[in-house]
Amino acid sequence: MKKKIKRMLVFFLILIICAFVLLFGINAYVKLSVKNRIVTSEGAKSFDADAVLVLGCLVKGTTPSGMLSDRLDTALTIEHTAPFIMSGDHGTKEYDEVNAMRDYAVNKGVAIERVFMDHAGFCTYDSIYRAKEVFGAERLVIVTQEYHLSRALYIAKRLGIDAIGVPSDLHSYYGQTMREVREVLARNKDFFSCLLKVKPKYLGDKIDLKGDGRVTEG
């Protein structure tokens, strides 16, 4: 009986080790596979993009959080002629990332017709999938913090989008260590989402980026 228990313990220990190797192996692969696609704001200006995609995060009422403000401010420094896609969570009337993002950019001087809103960007994978399938973007500049950027670029690569990324780390952020830990798991999740070509929660009608961004109001 003791030998049987010992063999079972060894077996479970091997499983745990294999799981950790897989977890951190995928994490490293995702990061390294797109490392050369991360550029500065200056480097992004000459990239012939269909849109500049800003990934949403927390808003407080109608005010972008510090992290989100940094993403928006970084996007505005690119001075690109392409339109913006503000992609985030607008799953309820009470919580609305995308209108807050649009209003922030417009208040900074961006023409309102250049700003498109993706109201169903509930996660990074959905935002990038919808950028291609709903908005028709084949070439993207993606803006978010660097810890998040490699996953976004990896998703874009696997979905057939030619993308570069601009990191928006303008400040230090409280709770960043926990975000880094969660991101390891998120990279693994989206590695398999890309492998299986999972559909986003919502798709919807096509939107022409050459038109007026106000068609996405809502």
C-alpha cells in the first residue's frame, strides 16, 4: 500500500512539473514570438496602418483610470493619419469604457469622426478579432501597457493581422505584480483561443473605417 501511495505521489508530482513547464513555456513563447513587433510612438508613425487600436481598461464613471489615460495619451502621440478604434467593455448602461475613451480623445483635439468605438471588446482576444472581422482592419498599431502588449500582438499575428505595438507605460501602476502573474495565465488562455480560433462573444455588422466614426455611437 505504501509503495502504491508513493507511486501515485510521484505521478502527481510529475504532472505538476509538466503543467508548470507547459505554462511557462507557452508564456515565454508568446512573449518572444512578437518581441520584434514592439516599437516606439515615433517608430509607429511610418507604419501603414488601417487603424490605431487602443485597448480598454477600468473607467471610474466617465473618467479613464490612470492606466487607460496613459494608453490614450500614448496613442495620441503617434500622430498617425489612421482612425482610432477604442475597444472596451460596454456590457451595461452603467459601465462604459468606450465612450469615456472616445470623449477623452476628442477633448484632446481628435476629430470625432476619426474615432470608432467597439462596444463589445470584452477581452483582448475579442477586441483584436473584432478589429479584423467587424472593422476590416488588416494592419494595426496596438496601444497598451508593455506587460499586456505581447499577448495582444500574438493574438493579432495568429489571426492574420499585420500589427505592431506601442507600449504605454508612462507611470508605475499599483498592483502591477499581480497583473504580471495573471498575465501568464492570460497568455496561456489566449494561446489556446488562437489555436482553436474561438469566436468572440459578439460579432455584428461590418463597419467601414473609411467612413465616419459616429456610426458607432450608442
